[in-house]
Amino acid sequence: MTTPLARVRHYGAAHEGTGHFWRQRLTGAANAILVVAALIVILTAVGRPYAEVAALFSSPLVAALFVLLFVSVAIHMRIGMQVIVEDYVQNEAGKVLLLAASTFFCVAVAAAAIAALVKLVAGT
């Protein structure tokens, strides 16, 4: 049951459902575009010596592409895990713990990927 005001504002019980829905769709669309671009770069790098690959990834455009990809995928992953936890975990304490762990995991994945890219570009 929804009130007329809730139908007009398109808010669910948490008052953020529509924004959450659109953020997930936006990051999904961004991921599709960024993955295609990343695959083109990766296929270009296949078979090249390490120095050439490092030089390719040192390009500001390519590095920015991969940083955007890592961040977008991490945000999308966090949103998806939030939906799963909120839908299937009944215990409030467990829900809070899992949401916090999921957020930290997504940040760690993005940070590790960006650190690996920096290491590749720096040559260390």
C-alpha cells in the first residue's frame, strides 16, 4: 500500500529507492561502455613487450579510463550487494555488519586495482 504522496514522489519505505535504482542503472551503463573501451586497450596490448604495455597504460587517457572503470565497478558492486543484504538478511545487526563489510571490500578492491595500475605505470 502506498500513499498518493509516495506515488508522486516515487519513494519507497526508505525514501531513496528511485535514486538507488537510477545509480545502479547509470553505473551499469557506464560499466558496459568502459569495459568495451578497456577490452580494446587490452587487446591492443596483447603480445607486446612489458615496456610497451607500461607505456600504453601510462597514457593519461588510458589510465583515466581504467581508474573510471575500477571506481564504477566498485560502486556498482556495492549497490548490488546492498540490495542483496537488505533483501535477504533479517537480523538488523547482521545487516549493518554486512553492509559495512561490503563497503570496505568494494573500497579495497578499487584501491588495489588503482594501486596495481599505478605500480605498472611507475614501473616499480
